[in-house]
Amino acid sequence: MSTLSPPLFVDIAYALAPRQLYTYRVPEKLYEQISIGKRVWAPFRSYNAIGMVVRVHKQEPSFELRAIREVLDTEAILDESLLKLTEWIHRFYYCSWGETIQAVLPSGLNMVSKQYIRSNSNRAKDVGELTLKEKNIWNWVESLAEEATVEELRKRSRAQGDLGILNNLIKMGWLEIWEQPEVKSKEAKEIWWDWKDKEAKNKASIFVTSEKKYKWEQALNVVKGQCLPARNQDLKMLEKVGISQLRTLAKKGYLSKFEKSRFEMQTQQLSYDPSKIKALNEEQCVAIDPVLQQLEKQKFGQFLLYGITGSGKTEVYIHAIKKAQELGKGAIVLVPEIALTPSTVARFYKIFGEDIAVFHSQLSASERLSVWNALKNGQKNIAIGPRSALFAPIKPLGLIVIDEEHDSSYKQMDPAPRYHVRETAIMRAHIEESVVVMGSATPSLQTLHRVAKDKATMLRLNQRHAEATLPSVQILDLKQYKSAMKGPMAAPTFLAVKESLKRNEQVIFLLNRRGFASYLQCDECGHIPMSPDCSVSLTLHKRKNILLCHYSGYARQIDTHCEACGSPNLSIYGSGTQQVEEQIEMLFPEARVARFDRDSTSKKGAHAKILESFGRGNADILVGTQIVAKGLDFPNVTLVVVLDADTEQAYPSFQSSERLYQLLSQVAGRSGRGQKPGKVFIQTRQPEHPALQFVPSHDHEGFARHEMAFRKPLDYPPFSRLIKCVLKGSNNEQVLAASMVLFQAWQQVVPHWPLLGPSPAPIEWMQGQYYWELIVKVNPEKGAQYIEAMLDQVLKIYKLSFPEHRSVRVTIHVDAIR
């Protein structure tokens, strides 16, 4: 029961870009219901919007207040610690508090909503004041069994010529607009097939095809070799199996069809046996001991688990989680999205079973809500997933694991909040007195610097598990093999691939460029087809017969003639994974080749299917982009080939060398993970590049010292924190003028801090908008309160000095990575 007495006020955060809270009066009838962390309906502009209560107080402002209308939740949906974390993100990453809350909560509990119209019951007694047409509309809205959406009513009124009357009734308060939480309750389903019963399976196993060899008979022979139940999509991709054949098999009593949640974790296909937890070796025991001690103290602590590829970091994570559970606490395991493979989930499921809740981008809205509720109610206490899993409502929280902590995908780019998982995880652990373990074979320089300043403790794993050894690495200078190339491969690479295939071993090729080729170019006039929406060339995707812009999504059929001069002489330049796949198939016609990139894994299930097929040995060669470097474990892979290491060096970032070294080290770690020794061939035209010098000796610390020495005099992270201001607008001259005014505002507020720019963005024109950038190097010790106050002052000066500021949007990226 509330002990609060009138008057009572609340501060509300809305999921809007403006960084401000809105104060309302609380009606006395709602005193017992109101509390921090609940959503409310409150009048906002001309409608009733959904907002989150972030503060309850008795400080009455000097201006007139409106009252909240209803409290939506019976209990707080955000607890005190998560609300405190959202406030820190709001201040440190300079976004609105409401936007942060919106990102933390799942659909159905957040402030995503639809607008509905209802009649204002308080005006019912005065309905006689309305005109006949107004009364008809009011009566019709009043009589609706269910509230209609604003969109539906306006569409109907427009068709009948009554839109003006409807809008006037809303304006005069006869009709009210209300927001309702929106959740897509319809669960995404897909078709699966299974044997009708045990008798049907036995009947199929002894089936003999007739002389006529009907199509359904041929399909049955293929299907009986599969592991059922199986997805409809997977079976249809098999040779001689189509939907009509599957239906025929169902009619004949062999198969039965059923629906299943498209994105649910197929736990019946995973093995749960907690007795199979692996005993840690001596080195792992030494590494985990400080973590276990900190967990027992139930105090905040942060650790870097620096372990070479294949050293058993996952086993350390599992034992740490086990300890947290023994102490009655839960855990969060964060992995890069592309590393969240079925095999990753399976390793944790084997030990923890149904205690696990998996987050990923393909969960439907209702499934994400179910996962959230299961964690909040304590039905599950381990969350595994990418960035969003960091906000899992686990109580009490004991451990946060950030696997591959160096990965750039841990930085949210758009939309707001543009937070970094590493910094945010550390803050959440600090708030909740939990332990953070950051794991990597190639730790980020920021984390190594954190260790050097005694903010984190380093734990080491220097040995690969069992008898596995680190692969040998050979750098090949492509300038010396101009006349000794076999397709995209230098002669030594070609011979090494040939030998590996002869020994029935598997090979991985890395080329960090999607598509068939980089671009088309006219041989007559030199014209290169450009995206009409962005300042980039169109990428050729041969198998889809399209030219595609990877930034705007614009696509068209491949040009047959130059759009500038009409010449039919168009040539292909550059190479992508599709082209490499074709070339390798021609060079090794007996080898089975699979491609693993964003294009080939865009369909649901394709990601898992390709990896599973390669793991079973159904493909000899895997060609892919950087996603092949992320956590794949195939003991039969003995050769890894990096076809062109130079693509990463063109990345417009102070981190390009670090990214290059990490990518090459990670992909090299895919080789020789079993008992067979591994080899890595790295092809480049810049063998003298510093990052390449340290890869053959697997010397990450040597590379880190070299890179730190390069960055320190330039004041780049970790010796500073970058704040990037991105300005965009439809008029290039206006955006440039705005960027100059913003530059001057920064100089006024922090005159001694280094400023870079303003300059055009790497892609300076995109979808009708021009982009300019300004980068500020900030003291990394400055916290959320300082950053917020500084940015407030800078933007205040900018808006006062630039009257046209509303026509240019300014976006702030704190902890910018490029």
C-alpha cells in the first residue's frame, strides 16, 4: 500500500529522440498503482501516449500540468538495477532515456504502439451540441465493439468525405486518440515432416522401387536416408524431392505433416547430459580460480580470459556459470550474432538444458516476449545471445561472459542507443555486484589497456586442448606470383589445396567481399554503374543476375550495355565469394564446394545447414567472408587460405590494422583444431604490413605493443575516447555550413581537445542525404555525467549559432569505432 500523500508527480520517458522527461500530475485514484518502472497512458500533444515512469516525486513545477490517465502495468516491468543501467546509457551514449528503455524491453512490454480512437465518455451528456454529421460519427465510434485504429477510421472517413469532421472531433476532444502496446502475437510457423508412425518407417526401410520408378518412389528412397523430423524447406532442396512428392507420400501413409515454431530452439535435437561436463586441465583450473573466488565474494570484478584459439575458453565459461548457479545466481553469455551457431548453443545445452534461453535476431515478437518472461519469472536463468541478451532480466545476476570481446559487432550503430556492449556490460556488473569475463584470442587494445591500468585481471590459456597445435602460417607476396597464379591462388596455395584434398582433408577459403565481383566497367568510356541512392558502385551478383547496392538495397538486372555511351563492351573487375566459388569448382572439379556468406545464409536455417553439412564432411571446401573466422570448430580442416588480406586494410578506421590482425588470427585458428597439423596461407600485395608481421608467430602481444606505440602519439583509443558527430541533410552546402558551426562550438567548449574534420563521410551521399563527420578525442577517464554536460553545452551553442539547425540532423556516436 502506498503511503504517499498528495500532491504527487511523475517524470515520464517517451520513446522519442528529444533528450527530455515530461512531468505529470498523478490523480489520487492512481496513488496505489503508480511506481517507478511501470508504463502509463498520459496526454501527449493531441493524443494519449505510452511512457515509462522513471521518477515519482512531490516537486510541483511552476507551469500547469496535465494528469496521467491510466497505469498499464500491475507490477514494474523494469527493476531498479535495469532502470539505473538505462539511465547510464542515456547519459553516457547521449540518447533519450525513452529510446534506451525501448531498446531494452521486448515488443509487447515496450512503448511500440498503435494509435486507436475512442469516444470521450466525459462528453457524452453534451452530444446534443454536435451537428448531425458529427453526431453520426461520434455514435458510430461509440458503438464499435472494438476500438478502431486511427489509420482505419481516417481511411473510412476520407472515402466518405468526412475526414475534416473526424479531425475536428479529435481536435475538440469529442474523440480521443490512445496508444496501445503492439505485439505481434501470431507466432511464425513452418511445416515439418515426420514418419506417420513406427510402422510407416519400417515399411519405408524395406521399400523396393517398382519398374515404373514413379516420382514418389524415388522421393521415398531419398527421404528414408534423412533424419526425420525435418523441415519442409530442407527436404524440398533434396534431389528428386518436391512438395507434390511429399504430399503423395503423406496420402500413401508414409509421412505426416505438422507445424512448428519457426525460430524455437529445437531442444529435442540437442543432447542434455550434465554428467558430460569436461574436467578442466591444470592451466584452465589456474585461470578460473580468481573468477570463482570473486563469484563467492558476490562482488564486482572484471577479468580478461586471454586464450589462444582452441585453448578451451568455452569450458572455462561453463564451469564459471555452474558456480554461479550453485550460488543461486544466473548468467548472461554474449556472443557475436554470426557466432551464435547451433553448435554453440548445443555445448551449453548439454550441461544446462532448459535453464537456457536463447536470444537472436530471428525470434518473433511473441517469442522474444516469452523468453523475456521466462527469465524474469525465474523459469530460466541463463541467457545466450548477441547484444540484446545483455539486458536479460535475470535476478540475481552473478556472471556476464563476453565471448570474442574484440568483435566490432558489439558496438550498436543505428538506431539509438548506440552503446558498446563491453562498456555497458561492465557497468551492469558494477551496478549488480556481478562478475564480467571477457574472452578472446585477440583481445581489443581497449581491454588490454584496461588490464595495464589494473582495472581488469588477465587470465591466460596458452595451450590448445588435447594434442592440437597452432598452425604454421605462410605469407605469400602476390607481386612475386604474377605469372604463377591458378585462378585466385598463387602456385604454392594451389598445390597445398590439392594435397589437402588428396588426403581427404577439408579447406576453408576467406575472401572478405560478397558477390561475384566488385563492379562492372565500360571498356569504351570507363563508366562504372553507380547506385542511384548512394555514392557507391553497384556490386555484381551473378547467380541472381543483379547489380546490388549493399547500403540502400537498390537492385537491378545486370547491364548489357553501358548506360552512359551504349557500348556492349562491359568488363568485370574485382572478385567476390561467388566468383571465387566458381573458380575453385573449375580448378578442383572433383571437390564439393560450399559458400558461407551473408547472401548464402540469408534464408532461415541456411546458416546451420551449411555448417552442419560441412561438419559431416558433405563438402570439401568452404568459401566465405569474415563469418568463417568466427568460432567454427572442424577437426578435419587442416588448411585455411586467405585469398586477399589487403581488403581489410582499405577499411576507413583507426582500427583497420587491429581488425586485420584479429581477422587473420581468428581465421587461422580454424585450422589444425584436431590431431592433424594445420597450415595457413595468407596472400597479400603488402607483406611488409605490420599486422602481417606478427601473424606467423601468433604474437598478439607483440602486435599490441606495436599498435599501442603507433596510437599513443596520435591520441587514438585506448588513449582517448572518440565521439563522432554525424551531420546529414538534403542540401550539401547547408550540411557543410552546419558542420563548420558545430566545429566552432566544440572549440568554444573544449578548446584544447583534438578535433578531426569536418569532412565528408566515407559514403558521403546515401538515399538523398549528404553526410559530414566531425570527430572529437575525449579523455577516456571522463564519465557519463561529464560527457552529457559537455555535449549539452556544445549542442546548445550550435543551435543558437545556426538558425537552420532543424534542417540538418546531428547524430552522436560515443565510443565510435570508425
